[in-house]
Amino acid sequence: MGKAEKPAGLPAPGEGKRGEGGHLGYLLRQAAHACRIRMEQALADLDLTPPQFSVLTMLDAYSGGSNADLARLALLTPQTMSVIVANLIKAGLVERRPHAVHGRIQQIELTSAGRTALAAAKARVCALEADLAQGLTGKAEAAVRGWLAGLATGLAEG
């Protein structure tokens, strides 16, 4: 069975319970999965994964975070973050330095190579996001963004 084929009787994305009649949680997961696959494809030849892209993006926005800070920002476990940061250090995209006051805390920052890699990756991800928003008016896109951010806020408070 080829990649695009599906077993007989199972709905394709957008059909049945995988479509507008499906549970919101499932539809969010299905959409996130589709987005992640497209991001993996877009970033593959840059040797970056979507989680690495997320970490580089968060470091660009919030420089000097610790592993724990980055794990919270990137929605990953501290153990996963340790592996990602180690791989980014090995690739020369980030570096650690001791915190000025709390010597045991290691702050992580982008290197110039990390900034270059992030710029290339951002261009691709922004193009992907433009595809995702295709057909949405500015007002509709703002509503979707507000709704998604609100869901995350509600989950964090719950």
C-alpha cells in the first residue's frame, strides 16, 4: 500500500470523524500532525527538526534561558530539551555560559551560525504558515490565533 493510500473503509483526513464532524481535540491533533510533517519536510535539508526550530526561535526571542526555561517555552520535557540543546551545541548553533549571579545555572544563547540557520528556517516556516492561512481574511486569521492562544492559556490555568 502506497503512502497516499488508506485501508478500505477508513476515512481520509477531512472525511467523517476526521472532518468537520470530528471531536475538536482530535481535529487539533490531526492538524498539528499535518503541520509537523510539512515542517519536517521544509527543514530537512537544513538539518533541523521542528523541536530544534522551536528552541532556536525561543532563544532568539528570549536569549539567555536555561534548559528548564527552554523546556517550558518549547513545550518539551527537561530531558528532551537536554538532548536537543546538546545536539544544537554539537552543531555549533547554540552555546552555554554560566549565569552571572547563579553560577550553577547555564544560560543558552544563539551563535552567529545559529542566527543564520534560524533565518533560513524562519523563511521556510513563514512560507508554510502563509500556506496554512491561505483563504483566511486577516480578521479570520486573528480570530484563529486568538482562539488557539486562548486554549493554551486555559489549559495552563486549568
